Amino acid sequence: MNIFAYILMGFLIVCAISVTFSKKLLNSILIFMSYSLIMSIIWMLLESPDLAITEAAVGAGVTSVLFFVTLKKINAMMGEDEQNEKEE
């Protein structure tokens, strides 16, 4: 079980680093969602199911939905081709 926890912690570090280098906002949100899901699994391994459920619901659920709605409102989810066509 210890090796599994170390693997999950490694994934957390990879997610944190990849968010900082991600150029697209949508990719950053998806990486953040995976970070929250991995963190909820770690909370379950630490025998804290209340924190795991909260992390999964708030971190991966509600916050991600709010990020997606915000991206839609600012029209950031449009493809690069569509943005280039509007500029021309």
C-alpha cells in the first residue's frame, strides 16, 4: 500500500508542474480536476473519507464546473481557428 501512495504523490507533483507549463486554459482545468481526484484517493488511503468526499465534490466537481462556465463566458473555449477567422 505504501508504494501506491508514493505513486499517487508522484502524480500529484507531475500535475502541479504540468499546470504551470500548460499554455491552454482548458488543459489546466482538466489537470486541476485530475489533481483533485488523486488527492481524494490519497485522503481515502489516509482513512479520512469525509475529506475525500469533500475534495471530490468541491475540488473536482463544483470548482471545475465554475471554471468551465467562466471559460464559456469569456469565450476562451473557442478554437484557435475560430478566433483567427473572427479577427480577419
